[in-house]
Amino acid sequence: MRRLIDNIGTWLGIANILIVLVFLIFPIAVAVMMSFDARDYLGRFPPQAYSIRWYESFFSDAYYLQGLTTSLILAVIATFVSTTAGVSAAIVLDRHTGRSKEVLESLFLSPLVVPAVVIGFALLLFFSLLGVFDGFTRLLGGHIIITFPYTVRTTLAGLVGIRKTLTEAAMALGANERRAFWDVTFPLARTGIVAGAVFAFAFSMDDIAVSLFLTSPDTYTLPVAMVSMMRTNFDLTIAAAAVVLMVFTFLLILALNWAIGLEKLIGQGVFRS
Amino acid sequence: MQKSRGTLLLLLPGLGLFLALLVLPLANVVEESFRLFVPGRIGSAKDAPYTLFNYTELIEPAYAFYLLETFRFGLVSSLTALVIAFPIAYAMARQGSPLLRKLSIGFLIGMLFLSTLVRVYALQLTFGPTGYARLISGLLNVSPNGRFYTDLVVTFGLLHYLIPISAITLLGTIQNVNPKLAEAAQVLGASRLKSHFTITLPLCIPGLLSAFLICFTLCLSAFVVPMILGKGKVLFVSNLIYARFSEIANYPSGSAVAIIMLVIALMTIYGVTRVVSTRVIQD
Amino acid sequence: MSVLELLHVTKRFGAFVAVDDVSFTVDKGQIVSLLGPSGCGKTTTLRVISGFEEADQGSVIFSGKDMKGKRPYERNVGLLFQDYALFPHMTVEQNVAYGLKQRGFEKTRIVNRMGEMLDLVKLKGFEKRRPSQLSGGQQQRVALARSLAISPEVVLLDEPLSALDAKLRQELRFELKEILSEVDATTIVVTHDQEEAMSLGERVIVMSDGKVVQQGPPTEIYASPRTRFVAEFIGRSNWFSGVIGAVAAPGVRDFETGDGFGLLVPEPTEATASKDYDICIRPERIQINITNDVSNNHPINTLSGTIRDVAHLGADIHFVIEVAGKHLITATEQYNGQSLERAGQDVALTFSPHDCIIVPSNS
């Protein structure tokens, strides 16, 4: 027998979920719809007619395209470097226990904790001190350090899930440490490594705070381009750019799901209903 | 931890990156924060004297104001996010259908992956002058260009990220609470709502605390949200650093603010790990 | 000839001595059980034999060769883990062939051997399956095939039957012994389960706190334990503590228990300085007599008491009898179609002195 208070509770819960869904999705829908607005000025929502003019504008605008290209190249290189360094670091962390391992782990994950602004600012000052003025190098440095923790964390999580008895079984059967790693550990850790790379790529494409500090007039990322446009020429090309970025995000999520399945990121917990 | 040549070789890339891209730059910032700034130059002079001025100047009300602003937003947004996210996380944790679970988790993760800039821009379009600014501000009886409305939109901006991340964090916590405990309370006569308030909720307190601290740290470091949605009227600590750097090239002062921001962020994270580890001990 | 020899092996972790001066030998084709409670050092001994830990003192010798400094992949051991440790990303045949590949055998030889092994464990036809598609019993057989494929000098089984339910355990126990004898494997079974140890091992080595406490055939361990620990660890027991007295008959001595019973016990094998001993009598060695008419010429122990509880367990009946107002004794009888004894009845318990196990106190 359900009591009134329970019913109210359930209805409130449902209302809460609906409001949140609307709150999260509606602004995105607005941005998408506005990106297809036929008007050649930024008018009131909702658009009355639709066209792809803003996408044409985006893809023909050298300023934006350069930003997009730079973003992609940076993401690819940063992901590669981060993943290589991150996987190596994760292997070492997985093999050891104790104080020094914990300290090292905190160190490697620290960029997640340091505010992005502080990282960007610190790198800018440091690069200036060293005399490194090339925009691309600076941006690359920033992107590498902010993506690195993700590769370490997800690879480590993947490695931890591999039972130690598996490598020991391989060794008892005649494989030395290196063979055991390549035959047993690496194939099983592959999903963690891929997930880490996907995270790294996504956060490199997304970054704005660090990039704003390290950008230069001739080298800039897409988000930086969008921000400067927001200050100068607030038209709907930005909306088209935003949707392009969203598509990338969506594709990356699909890649993540294909690689490891999304529930594994959260786990099932001890009790399943 | 035995160090062998192989281990050192594997650690070298990571350590190298860290030294070059984090440790040394931060050390440099610390050093810079103690140097005197002479207006008109870029950064401090080569042999500028050491001083505590950059830090002491921050205690003045004008600067303390920024910190308090940031704290205020952080507190309000984090608490709101928790209150809203908890029931959602609960519904997901007790969800029976695997498909629905997968979809909802996928949705939340998608929301997290969303570029901050896209998020902020979308909110600007929706709640700005071309969107529902007039409607909403009219309902609330405030000016669409006024302080209150701007604060509200900034909070929306923060919540748009905080709610998904809280939901996911709390999902992990709630999953580890035995559902049979609330059922036991119900068998003993409590209404469902009451059983959750008295049983499930208290058991989630460590998880709630850590989720709160995570949200709070994120708010403290927020940069893009206040920058764009705040329209220059709302300034967080991170915006102060940016202003110091872009407008007056006062690197020493910017450094001091950066260090303070870093210390607060580290203390909050330390708090999270302490909370989590006490929970582990209690278990 | 001995295939495995442990000579005075000691292994420490910091200040903790996990394995303390352990020595034993295993001959070719023998199955030996290493039995003891958790923390007794049996798993560490296993790891020292297989090479995952290096002994601080003493030697591990395989067929006359000292294994000092040799890594696990340099020794020829077959290791069957408690969780089977089958490679989840490989098929059954890839799992079984793995050890052979490491030895660089050529393809046809590997395929033949792999087929032989799967035949041996009766899993022919399962080659292309993945471990996740196999039942627990099947996984164990694949793991066994994998470790035997390399013709190891010593096979080490870590709690092989503990993950299975009771029925499966009995079936697999017999199969396991058959398989091991067919390949004439020299085997050590490490377990905390006395039933597993006694049913699989021709010889049982009992360990406690890092030391070997007793070793011998299962019947010897059961009937003639040398310490209280061994007597208690194997089988069920009833205990009396007391002081030994004068000789009452050839090979029989008087015994006065702490609570005042007078018993007849056998001559102790280990003499102690004090006269303090513990007496153990197994439940199935006690006869329950309803009448007090126990005429017998041989020296016999008699205790009178009241039945407190009767539990019918199918093939056996377990009794709890209260003796002299305090002491609780367990006795078992085989169910022979009719049970005459009931709770509340007064009975006389009888048992022969030679069924008493006498061990020094505090052992």
C-alpha cells in the first residue's frame, strides 16, 4: 500500500529527471537549430526558415578552418605522446606498491587537480623564460600535459583489472617477463589504453583555458577562434563551429563505447538490483 | 619499490614531461610571485627584488571580493547540483533494465564530453537576448541585463557540467549501498521516502561529501563559464589571473593569485581523499 | 628416485618467517598433499618451489639439480592456480599450446601434443572455445592439460577442488588422480581442506606456522597424530586433559582427567618432562550402550551420561552426550536402519584404550 508521501516523492523524482533532461538538452537543441537558421543575422529564437549557410560560412572561412586543422593536428600528436608516456608510466605503477608508488601516482594525476588557468599561465611564463615563442610548440606542450593524466588513469585502471595469476601462469609455462607482458598483459590492457587515448583526444579538442594562454596570432585552436569571434563578430558561424565540435564529441563517445562499453566506466557496484 | 633499469626507462618519458611541463613551470610561477612588478614592463624585471607585496595586496577587499564571489558561486552551485543529481543517480542505480542503464550512463558521459565552449555558447544563445532572456527575467521580475539574471545564467552554466558529474560520482556511491537495508526499514513500517532519508542517505554521506568537494573544486577553477556568461560582470579568481596577464602583464601578481588558487584546489582535493579513506576504514 | 627435494628451506618477509626450516622429499609419480590452515606457509612453500619466491636459506632440488636463482620460466614446473588462470583472450587450444610454444617446438609436434592432452582430460572437441564459455570443471581440466602439456618435472596444484561444489568435487577427485597417474606426474597438492588432502595425497605433510609438524600416509596422520594441532586439524575429536599415572595393564596406563574421570590410555610415544597429556577420542570410536550391561574382559573405558541431541545426517547419526553434568562428547554411529537412542536417555559410553590418541599437552 503506497502512501501519499511516497507518491509525492515519486512524482517529484520524475519531475526532477524531466526538468534536468530539458535543462541539459534544450540549450544544445537551440544551438543546433540556430546553426541552421536561414537569416543572415543573429535573430530571436526560434528560426523561421532553415539553411546551411552558416556551415558554408564556417567551411569557407580560413580563420576557422585553420583553427580546426590546428586543433586536429594538436590532438593527434598530443594523444600519441600522452598515450605512449602514459602507458609506460601505468605499467610501472601497476607493478609496484607502497609509498613511492602512491606519490608517483598522485604526481602523474596532478594536472587534473591543478586549475587549467594555472597550468596555462605557468607554461606561458616558463616558455617565455626559455625563449620558446613558437605558438605550436607551446600549445603542444599544454595539450600534452593536460591529456597525460587521462591516459595514465584509464590504462592503470585497465591493468589493475588483470589478475596477477595470469602473468604468473605464463611465466610458469616458460615465458619470461617481457613475453608474458606482450602475450598476456598487453592484449588484455588494450581496451584501457584505447579508452585513455579517446579521453586524451576529446580533452585536447575541447581545451580552451590552457590554449587561451598559449595561443599566438598565427597559431590557434578552434575553441580559441570561437572565443575571439564571440567577442568581435557574434554571428551564427560560431553555432556551426559548435555543432562541428559536437559531432566530433559524439563520434568519440561511439568510439569509446565500441572499445570498452560505457557501463564498464562506472562499474556495476557490489549490489545490483 | 625496487628500481631496475627497465623501470627507470619506462618512467623516463612521463617524468620528463612532468618536469618540463609542470614542475619547472610551477616552480617558476612560485618564484615570479615573489618578485616586484613595475608597471609598464612585461612581467617582472630581470633582477627585480623579492617582495611579499603580491600576496599582501590580495588581502585587500577589492581582491578578497573575487575569492568570495568564486566561493559563493561554488557553494550554491555545488549544493544545488547535489540535490538535483542525487535522485537521478538513485534512479539509475536501482534501474533494472540494462538497456536503460546503458543509455542513461551514455547520455551523462556524453554530457561530460561536451566541449565547455559549446555548452557555454549554447547557454548564451538560449538565455541571452536572442533567446529566453526577456521571458525568464520577466517571470522573475528582474532586469535581463541586471546582476541577478547574469548570476543566474552563470550558475546555469556551472550546473550544466556539475549535474552530470555529480550524478556519475553518486551513481558509484549508491551502487555500493545495499538496497536491502532500505527494504528492511520499509518492512518495519517506514514510508519509502522516509526509509531513504533515514537509511540510504546517511550511508551515502561520504560519497556526497566527495561529490560536493569535486563540484566545488571545479567551480573554483571555472574560467570559460564566468568569462563568457558573466559578460564581464561576474569575475572568478581564474578570470583575475587572465586579466592580470592579458591586460596589464602583471605576471607577479597573476602568479600570486595562481599559487593561492592552486593551494586551495590542492587542499580541497586532499579533503576529498581524506573523506574517502575514512569511509574505507569505517567499512 | 626423488624428483623434488626441499632441504631446510627458510623464507622470511621482513621479520615474519613464512617458511621455517622445511624439508621433505617427493619421489617420482607420487602425489603428496601439503596441508595446513591459512597462513601456515604452504602457499609460500609452493611459490618457492615454483620459483616466484627465492628461499633465504636451504635449497630446492629438481632431480638432483639445484634450482637456486632459477626463475619460474627456467624451471620445468606445472602450476595449476586456484582460479585456473586461463588466458581469457585465447582459445582452449591456444591456452594448452602456450607452454609448448615457449619451448620452441615445431608446429606439428605442438598440435599433436595439444590433442593428446585434450584427449587425456576428455575435452576433445573444445579446441576453439574460449574460457568464458566453459564451466568451472571444464576450465580446471583445460588448466590441467595446459600445465601437463609441457611434461613438467613437478606438478603443483593450488587448492584444486576448493572452487567446486561437493558433488563435482568427488567426481573430479577420482578423475584427477587417474589423469595424474596416467602421465606418472610427480605432484604436490596444496590445500587447507583436510578431505582434499587426505583423498588426493598418498602422503600428507601437515604444516603450521611455517614448520612441518608431521608427515606420513593419511591413515597415520589420522590415527597417530603427534600433536594436538594435527589431531584437531584432521577429523573430529573429543578431548580430555590430565595427568598420566601408573601402568594398569600391558601397554595401558592409568589417566586422571582434570574433571576427575579415570581413564585407561595407551603408552605415550613421546615422553614429556611433566606428566601432562591430552587425550583425544574420535567420535566414531565411541560406542553408545543403552543398558548398563557392559561386560567385557578387556580393559575398557566407560563413561555414563545423558543424550542431549540427536542429529540424523542420512548415513550417519551424530550424538551430543553430556557426561558428568558438564562435559559434552560427540559420538557418531552409522545408520543401520533403526535408531534406538533418543534425546534425554541415559547411556553408557564405551571406548577402548587403544582408540585413545595421546599427545603431550600444549602441542
